[in-house]
Amino acid sequence: MSSKKIIGGCKWVIMAIVSIGVLCCMNPVLAKTYPKVKVIMMSGPELEGIKKLAELYEKKTGNTVEVEGLGFGEYHSVLPIKLFAGDKSFDICWIQNTWVPEYGSAGTLEPLNEYIAATPGYEFLDYTPIARTAGEFEGKIYALATDAHPMLLFYREDLISKPPETWDELFEVAKQFSQTTNPDSPTKYGITGDYVTGEVLPQTWLNIGWSMGGDIIDKSGRVVINNEGAIEAGRYFEKLAKIGAVPPNLTQVGWDEMTRQYLDGRAAMIVPGWNAVYGSLKGKGKPLGMALIPGTRQVDGSILRTPYCHTWNLAINASSAHKKAAWQFLKFATSKEGLAYYAKVCVGPAAPPRSSVMSDLEVLSVRPDYPLLLETYKFARYFPKVVRYGKVFEAMDKALAEILNLRKSPEDALNVAAEEIKAALAD
């Protein structure tokens, strides 16, 4: 074979290799650069939404993401064990903002400040202000929000023409639609809601407590769960129970029973109710209205509303062997593009707190509830950032159940809670 043919053949080989290289750069599926990332989450609609996000990410990058779901009880018990043991079997976990102080301060979560700073296109400031602080503790960002769930007022539009704006107004509407105080009421109870002990009761109460001047811990760090405002809010709980405006077993009424009470016509209002009520009950039978949480009218005529909100967030396991790969998926999953896609495929409870996503016209075509959520975020509040969250929650939960079940006076129950919280924070 002549030298010209050999050289010519070599040219074609070189061109083919270059072409393949160019194609690999153009087609991310051929340019896989990171190892497989494993995400663990709690089972539910959000899990399915993140799985679909992972599929989209794989199509765009070629990088593999495995998303595993665990049941509610299993996840809550297994996750802390894995994190504190330095388990390397997963790279990303899904956590509530209330867990961040304990897990972050213990060094089990990877701080994300440097990752965010090194990714200019991430647009952290597009997060709503409340979402920016969700995963932060003592100056370090440990988690990024996929959902911000506030509490709202839901009501029967066919029975209530104007939703109550204050707690006093709510009490009067509740009496009107409770058969214990109005035998002609079309509904048995004026109010139902997710007040179940061990899960939600303290969050439910904080909507009322904060707006009446109560709190758990003040800005100076003092425990104030038994101050005048907190006791007043406790009396409000007691008053609802005494007149029978709420089911007698309300502290055992979880999500499923609450929705049944509304759908079968036993309850006129769900208050406070998680934003997920809208996606679950809208168009299911009883006309469903949605409004801001009630508040307390101030001297100047304004209404102080303090809706409780918590976020679910993705965080990188500090013991992960694939932190760079984990960040690649995490930044995509919480980006504008990622969360807009998530909002469309996880229609029920999804509430991705990016301003651009929640005001996007295409997203709003399937999520008309988002403008109200954006309004709520302006004055929503989180549970105080405490390392001993579980102990603080437990003390509040027990006290509020005793008040709502009429076993202790608000003063006695909250005084005991104050001492238990002080002991927990001192430990």
C-alpha cells in the first residue's frame, strides 16, 4: 500500500475520532462524567416527583440517579441513625427544615455555601426570602428547599360567602356551623383539621399563638411558651373544644380522617390546613374555597397573620463519597428549570418556593393556588431553630393535647411545657 493511501486512511481515522469526540460533547448522554448518586426520601407524591426529576436529569446529562423511598415511620427512625453513623450508602437525603440545626451542627450534612458560590447561574436569590433561610443554621447552608408548605384556611364555598379574617370571626362562623351550638347547621362541626398529636399539633397551634403574641422562644433565647399571648391562644383552643366546634377526638384526627370529614359534609372548614389540601380536595365533591390564615386585628385596623410554614429540602450526606456528583443533581433539582418541571409533575402537594416558578404562566395553568402561597410566604414563620427540636416539640405536643382534650387549664399545661423546654435546651 502506498504511503499516500496510508496517510489518507489515517486522516479518516483521525476525523472519525474527532467527530465522535464532538458528538460526545454535544450529546450529554454520551458524556457521562459523574458516578451514580443515591437519594433517600420519605414515600409520597413528592417522591414520585423527584423520581421524574431524576429521569429528566439523566436524559440531559447521562448521569445516573437512584431515588429510594421509605415509609413515614421508617424514614423518621432510619435517617438519623444513618446520618449519625456516617453511613455512606446514600448521597442525598430529604429533610425538613426543623431537622437542620441538629443534623447540621453535628456535622452530618455537607455545608453548601461554597458549592452555591461557585455556581453563579444557580440564582439562589430567586428563592423566596423565607425559603433562603430554610436550610441555614449559624451561617451555614445545609439544605435547599424543594417545597415550602404553609397553613391556610379552607372552607365550603357553598355555605360561607366570605371567609373569616380574624380568630374572633372564625369562632363565630364555627359556632354557626356546629350542631352543638346551632342545631340547624348543615354540618356537624364548624372546624376540622390536622391536629393529630405526635405529628402536627404544635404547628397547628403556632398559627394562633404567634398572632396573639405567644411564642416558644423569644429573640433573646428565653422560653416564653407560657407568656400572656401563649396562654390566650391556649384558651382559644380550649374554647373551641368546650363548645363542640371541633370533633371530640380532634387530636387523633389525621390527614385521612380530616379530608373525609370535609368531603362527607361533616365539617364546614379546615383550619389550619396544609396547602396540599387544595390539590387533594379541589373538584372532589364539596366546593372548596381557600384563603389566608386568620389573624388578630391590631389597633390600627390591620390584621396580624402568622401562618406556620415548613420546608422539605434536599441535603448532601457529609459522609457521601460522591459529593461533587451529588451537587450536580442537587443544583439541577432545585434550579428554576428543575422546580418548574417538579411543579407540573407533582401536582398535589408540590410547592417549590422559587418566585419565578410560582409566577410562571405555564405552571399557573396547572397550579392556580400558587399566587395565594406567594402571598402567604411574605409573613409565614418557621418553628424556632433549635438543636433539641424533638424534645421541644414533645413538650408542646403534650401540653396542647391536654388543653384541647380539656384535661388541664392552659396556664397549668403551658407552665409545665415551659419547664420541660428549658430543661431540653439546657441539656
